[in-house]
Amino acid sequence: MEKKTNSKNLKTIAVLLTTLAFFLCMPLCVNAESDRFSPDTGYLAQDIDMDAPYSLAYSAGLDVVYANVSTADAPTRAFIHEHLDMAWSTFDVQLFNYNGERSVTLYTDSGVGFPQVAKKIGDEIWFSYTGGSGSGYYSVPWDETLAIYPVATPTAEVYTDYNWEVEEDPDGRIFLCGAAGMSGGHAISYVDVDNGNNVIEVVSIGGNSSGFAVDSSGNIWSGEYLIAYTDPGNEMYIEACRLGMWSKDDIDTAIATQTPLTWSDAEIISLGTTDITGETTNWGPNDIEADAEGNIYISLNTYPVGGFSSDSTWGSVKIYSPDGQEGYTATMLGTTIQRTESGQWDWTRSLALDGTTKLADGGYTDPTVGGPSANILYLDMDLGFGYADVDQVVAIAADSDYDSDGVPDSVDNAPEVANSEQQDTDGDGYGNIVDADFNNDDTVDYNDLIDFQSSWGYSEGDFFWNQDVDMNSDMTVDYNDLINYQGHWGASAPYYN
């Protein structure tokens, strides 16, 4: 077939822009419900597939950062996450864009053990692994421009096995948690960075692994559960579950006196004993987050007492909100959708909160601000050990969906125009259908018109094809895209419609 010729020039395009009637082309609305998480009333959920170039043995750790993962002028939302391949030949700390596409490898190693923690602490990225030589917490410098990655040699921060979480309090102090072994002995400790990272235990939790959170007042929140076994069959179940809060004042005293706090020093919340199947169970806390308003988010797991199987493991996420009466009101955010493959049971794990207020407030994401502008809770929920399973993160947000495309407003890259497929070919956080800012300078002007003109009439596979200019994502730059572009002429970011 004879190659198309680019016969349109700027003058012709300008005439068309002023004469064509406005008609905005939108894709068919398709429900974008999560396959992995069933949200409760008031919330919606969306799955994000985290890309891996190999079969996974394990994945873990999750945090939200803002970095130059796209062509946008401002840093945009990204995820820090850890992967271990099936052959144990590759362990990496990876940065993903908001769609789950791999962006930059921060650090890579081989045969080091199971990934556990990935967290931005100050101007560093801390990560950990357990079960291998040198188990503990490590760090690499944080650079939002991504120019320094991958880092060849990380800094060894704290050597400890069974390392579950690291957090920074409002005063910039670093705390971490772990256990003496899988049989229990969970504790939270202060890291004295001014004295060789000396570790001082401040809260003796007990039980098995659980993350923790430091709220905006400096109080520490964590949970306790115990995995027990039945005979015969060595089947697991969870017992002795509770959530506790230790005050900043008590934490300060524990550090000064080097005398660990216990559950007798905590404000305690019971975590309940019945799951969605109606069977008698105990909730097991895994990770905890706190927002600026004092709401506490917690991921939980449950087994039927006296038995375990791949189709009887349930996960959930709850929020505990201050009720103004020196107590907390619990609200269920949702539960996992159980998979049917043999042995592929789920374990709700790391939480990462990206927001400024409580989750129910919702809001739109503004990629131009380089920081939180909506309220989203991300949940990493795949155990996936030995099954080469897809690594999925679930975004949980308020159920506001202005354009009724099945994608919550908080995570929708075009919240006022239906685009259930969420095409965003330049990765700047704005869906193609609303993004006529092709050069990402936050304004739709003549510079973008030049980009449009150079791709006019071309389709996927053509030399001059530009997928960013294909606003309706039909693989051809044509009159429908031109009409859409006309409707955005002169607009400035953020682009919502």
C-alpha cells in the first residue's frame, strides 16, 4: 500500500479548528470493578497489575512516592515495590508508575531472601529482606529525578531477620518492627541514628508479624495476633487479635529509660471474631496506616478456627475513626475476592495511603502538583509464593464516579469524561481523552498544534504515528481527535474533562 502523505499543514488545521462543530468522542463505558477486592458501601476499588519481567516467587513492600516517571514537568505518583523471581536469581527494589508499569530499578541483587519492606524514609528509600544471609534493613538515596539509579551498593542500616515495617514519626525519628522468629516475639524499636543506628526496643507486642503506623500526633499503632496449629494436619488458624495505641509521651519515656512498653500501657481495640462467611474466626492484623485526621486503616486476615484451606482464607480492610467520645468507630472498607486456583490463597499485606484527609472525602488527582491531591488507600494482597502469580495492588477510594465509567474519581485519569480503559500513553497522569497537552508544558497551545499536525492522518505502525496525539485511542489520528483537540484549545492543567 502506498505510504500516506502528510498533506495537512498548520494553516489547514487552524481552519478546521475554527469551522468544525464540537463533538467529543468517548469510548464505550465498561465497568472497571476490581477482580480481587469487593468494596463495601461507599467505596470503589480498582486493580493495578504490577509489571514483572520474570515469573515471581514473591513480592512485598509498598509505598507511594512522587517521581519523574513520565514526560510531565512535575513528579507524578509512583510505587516502590519489591520482587523476587522464581529462581531466586533476581531480587529488586523497583519503581512503578501509577499504572503499574516498571519505570526504574532502584537496586537489584540475587539470592538474598524474601522481600518485606519498601518505604521512603526522609531522603532515603529503606527496604528489607528476611530469610537469607545479611537479612535486615537497607537503604539507597532518594532522587525524584531518578538520575542515580540503579544504586550499586546500598547502605546497611540494621541487621535483623523477620523485619516487617519501618516508619518515620513527625519529629523525623525512625522506628522499625520485627520478630525474634516466626513463632512470635514481635516488637517495635527506635533506631538511634546518632549512635550508630543503635536499636532500642520501645513496645513489646508479642504474636506474629504485624506492621505499625505513627499518627500525626506521634502515637504508635500496632496489632497482635498469633498463628496457631491444630492436630492432625498441622492446619493454621489465628487467635488473640487486638489493635493497640501507645502515646507519644509513653514512647518518649520508653526511649529515655530503655524500658519497653507492653499491652498494659496501650489503648486497646478488639478486632472482632466473625468473617464474611459467618464462620467463627479471629481477625489477624497485617499492616496499619494513619491519615492526618487521626483515622486508622488496617489490613486483616482470617482463618476458620480449626482449619485452613485455599478457599477459606479471607482478607479485609477496615478504618477506625475517632468518634468524639474517646473511642473509635469501625467501618469495613471491603474484603478480598477469593481465587479458586488450588493453593493460591490471599494474604492482605502492605497498605500505602496517598491522601490529605480521610478516604471518604474522595477528590480528584492533580498530577501537576507533585504530591497527594486525592485520597486513595493502596493494598498489596498477593502472597503468590511459588505460583508465578500476577502481582496486583488494589486502589480503594470513595465511590464517587462522576463520569460513571466504573473508575473511582480519586484514581480516574479523566474523572469527568468516561474512559474505562484509562489510556494514558505518555504516563503523565492524564488520560489521552482529555490530554491535548502533547508536550506536557501544562498548557494547550500552538506547540501542541505542531505535534498534532505532524501526526495527522497516520495510524499505528506508520513512521510518523504518535500515540499521544490519538486522543480517543482508536489507533488513528483523524477528525475525531481533531474535534477533541479543538475542545481543549487554550486549556491549562489540571485536565479533568
